Amino acid sequence: MITKKTVYISRFVPGRALSLLWACVLVVNPVAAQEQDESTVIYESSYFAQYNAVTLTDMIRNIPGGDTILRRGGGSGGSNNRGFGASDSQVLINGRRMSGKINNMSTALARIQAAQVERIELIRGNAEGLDIRNEGTIYNVILQEGAGNSSSSLLDIGLTEIDGMATEPAVLASYNASRGPLEFGFSYQYETRPRLNKVDEDVLNADRTPREYRFLFNAQTRNNHIFTGNLDYEFQSGAILQLNGLVSDNDSLSDRVEDQFLIGAGGIQIPSSIEEGEFSDLNQEFEVGGALEFDVGTLGRLKTMFVLNRTENDDQIIQDEITNDIRSRLFSSVADYDEGETILRSAMTTVLGRHTLEYGAEAAFNTLDRTFAFNSDPLENAIVEEDRYELFVTHSILLTEKISLQSALTEEYSTIFQDREGQTNERSFRYLKPRVELRYDLTPADQFRLLTERTVSQLNLNDFVASRNVDDDTINFGNPDLEPQSTWSYSLGYERRFDNDAGSIEVKAGYEDISDTIDKILIGTDDSGIGNIGSAWRKTLETNINTRFGFIGFPSAVLTFSYTYEESETTDPFTGERRSLRYSTPDYFQVSFRHDVEGTNFAYGFNAHRRSGRLRQDVSLFEVTDFEIHLGSAFVEYNFTPSVKLGFAGSHFLNEDGRTFDKTFYDGNIADGVIRRVDFQDWRIDPDYVLSLQATF
């Protein structure tokens, strides 16, 4: 239920503009041509006609700020978190999230056709009645109601070309239909997502004098066949039934060839050996999910969601070394593992005057059955099971016309059971997770958000089992004593939406107090695995700016810029020294631009990002990573008709999408300070070019 009043936007009316300089990025703050006086903005389907939108993805990316939502996958719901929970959804369909994990919102955005969409609502207030707790803006997509018999189809085909690899096709075909109160659809997708990595590696002695040179050629391809289906039925009583399913067969293949040379006198490269590697990850996925929603008298509306998924995986690593035409096995590993998740969540929404209560329970059951072996070791079997239960209640109230408050309390119970070759271990956990969010609409365009909450991470069941780290040539040992990481988060955010749909600016400052931080820990004397290293903290500052160029006569040109600053600290378990969190990146910039040229059927744009260096430390490794500017892609599009679009995109084509790794390897524990060797790696991704054709009919 959405109780906010709305202002309708059916077309863009350019107004006067003032320019504001933000770190050398142009930000527009136009003077209002029409006052925006409410906190929910609605984009009618007619608004997107000027942008030749074919899919829902096209529609969202043409809303200022929508490009950021797409980069996040729409709050896919298919994250590493188990269960549904009440967060992690930023795009809803008819006020509801998808009852799926593998089959999630990020997979659905491209399958929904623009012709199916009636409007898109941007909800900036607390989303009471939606069983969603989201700190930012929620994109609620309202689909056309089925009227009689109707149907539509989408076909998206493409070809990817990478020099040195075979041309790879891609296909997405979907069909949607309505028959009175029944709406249904299905789709098929074939994707390959090829990539070619090339790595120059200098192996240095402890004093950084040259020892070896290596060149790695790594070609990656996928062969994924994905079938999805959905069915919605609205009963005369007002009850709504939703069902969706997914079946997929996925192959991920990687061929690695590394030429190795010794460095002789005068820097001469002397061929020494060749290392060949074959990495195959095969899996089959199955998922069925659904939701049933209906009124329960004066109590309110009850919504029950469920999902059942299973994944069968078969992974294999083979690495051989060829010296003097003699092949020898360098390393091998096999892993055959089945994963499963079953979730049931039921929530009641009750409205009592200005108060909205949402309360209910969720149960999630996860299993991992893994058989694995390294080299010629005998096969080992490990079983990990987690049963998790949640009780939750959320209270929302509009305190004044400008202030809304939402408070929630969740109690979580979980039990983790492990059985590894007959050695069992069972542990139970209980956590209280409060959350309080206050939103203040200073003006119709300016909103402040204050949030305090406690979150608890959900453990990756694979961390309980040993695995191979190919890049470091190490084994990550499993840890049966791993515990969840808990975090108290505090944030203050500010958002301003510019008048006349000219863009927005959002700034958020946050602080996290982390307990039982999950990172690498010492296992034995000089081995490591995932574990808990104690307390840590993290400070962040996020800025998102997007603006239209209407002030210079190009209202359909949108620039999006985001910047994230991060500072963190914890105690390293190997040296006892204070350092930043693993993979912490102090500075991260992203920019994207899109221009649907006014009065034409032509569009073009690009996206790029740049992150600062980061550190990683392990028991016998200290690594410094530096990143170059990454021009993610540039594209051009042309609509032959409103329903047929041709696109051409290039990625990594400047051949500058690289990163360097400076890895110092130690003998034994890094705390002893005995350097064994230094690897300096320069990674590059070869350009890829994609030609695509989209059509609806």
C-alpha cells in the first residue's frame, strides 16, 4: 500500500539552469519551472516514448539516477544472503518483489517489455506495507492490467567478437500474454560472455632483481541455457497468486596457457617451460518460487512467499607443466557439490490510522553436500546444513507532513551443523537486529535520511570446506568454527531532486562498528583459512549526482557521476599490526553518459570507472593492487521502428582496462619477514565488440 500523494511527469519541460562545480564535474541545479510538492514521483509510460524504450531496462536507465539502480542489479534479491529478509530490493513489480533467488529482479529487468509497463513510481518515503526496508529510493514498476486476450514477444540477439577467440552468439527470447485475470510468460536465454585476459608477470628475487618472465593467455567462455516462466492470477476475491520458475544448464570454461622464461645475463629471456591449465565449472540449477496475497478481514493483508532451489555443481582444475617436451601434472582438484535452499516467509500488514504494522516470520533451510580432492589425495566429503528462523515486526508512522519514522526489530535464530568425514560439529546462534530510520522532507525536493541498524552476515557454507586459490597457488582451508559477522551501522543521507526532472544529488555519510570481522586467519603454523579476527570499523562517504543537459538544449542527455570514499581499520591476525579491511578501496569513481539525440532515433553513450589501489594480506602474502581507468563500454543505438533497435557496443577497446598486482611471497608466516620471491603482474582485458538487435512484436 502506497499512501504518499504523487506528482505526475508525462514529459520533460526544460527550464533555466544554474551550474555548480563538483570536483570538476558539471552539476545542474535548474530554477523551478513547476514546483514539485510531493515525495513520490510517477513516470507515465508516455514519458519514455521520446527515448525509444524497448525493455524495462531502457526505461529505468532514462530516469535520472536509474543507471545507478541498474548497476546494482535492481537490488536483485539474489545476493549471497540466504532467505528473503526485508532488504536488498530496490525495484518492485506492482509493489512486490520477486519470490526468487536465482531467478531474481536483475534477471527480469531485460525480459519485461516497455509495452507491458503502465508507469514507474519513485518512492522516496518509507515504503510502508511493502515488506521492504530500503534506505534509498524504491522504483515501483506498475504493469498494464490484462484486458481480454493480449500477447507480446521480445527477441534480442547479439554477436560478440574478440580478436583471438571465436565469435560468440547470445539470444534472449520472451513471450508474455494475458487471458483475463491470468497473466503468464516464459523466456529462453543463451549467453556466453566471453573474455580474454592477458598477463605479463615478472618474477623477482627477494632483492627485486629479475628471475623469470611469464606470459599468461587466459580465454574464458560460458555456455548458459536459461529457461524461466511466470504466472500471475488475480481471483475475484482480490487474492493474488504468483508463481515463477527457472531451469538452467551452465558451463564455464577457462583455458590458460602460460609461457615461462628464465632471465639470463643482460636480461635475455630463455624459454624454460609452459604451464597449461583447464578450468571447468559446470552446474545445473532449478528453482520454483511463488507468493499468495489476500485480505484477512479487519487484520489487514497477508502475504506468503516461498522458494525452493537446488544447484548441482561439478568443478575441475587441471594444471600441467611442459618442460623439454615432457608433460607433468602440476596440480589438480575436483569438487562435486550440491547446494539447496528452501525459504518460507509470511508477513501481515495492518493499518491502524496513521500507523502501519508489518509482522511475521521467515524460515530458511540451506544445505551443502561437497565431495572434493586435491591432486591424488583421497576424496573427502563434507556436509554443512543451516536452519535459520526470523521473527520480525516493522512499525511505520507519518509523524508530521514532513517527518516519517520507521522502526523494526528482528530476532534471528540459527543452527549450523557440519559433518566432515564423520567429525561432526553443531552450533547455535541468536541475534537481535533493531533498525530505526527517520526521513525528513525539508522541502518537496529536499530529503534527509537518518538510519541506525544492526545487521548480521550470513555465512558462506563453502567457507567451511577447503578450496584452491589459483592466482596465489595456495589452499584456503575450511574453518568449522566460523561465526557470523555483526555490524552496527549509522548513516546520514541527503537527497535533492532537481525541478522538472532535471536530475538529483545524493550524499550519504556512514560509520560501521564491526564485531567478529570475517577475514583470513592463521591455521596451523603457516596456513590460512576464513575466520573471525575481532573488531573493525569502516567510514564511508558516498555521492551520487545525475543531471540532464537541458540547460544547453539537450534535455535527453543524462550524466551520472558517483564517488565513494572509504576508510577502515582492523588488526591483522598474522602481524598484530593495524591495517585496513581486506579489499578496502579508499576512492572509487564511476561516470556514465547517455544521449538520446532529440528528434532522431539515434542514441549514444559510455560508462567508465576508476578505483584507487587496495591492499590484501595473507599468512605468506602481501599484495598491493593498482587500477587503471576503466572505460567499461561505449555504445551507439538506432531505432529503425519503435519496436526494432540495432545496437553496437565496445568494451575495453582502449586496451587500458588493466590492473597491476605487486605480490610479495614469504617463507612461512609473514610476521617472520623472510621474503621468498616477488611477483609483479600486469593484467589486461582484450577488447570485445557486441552487435545486437532487439525487436518486439
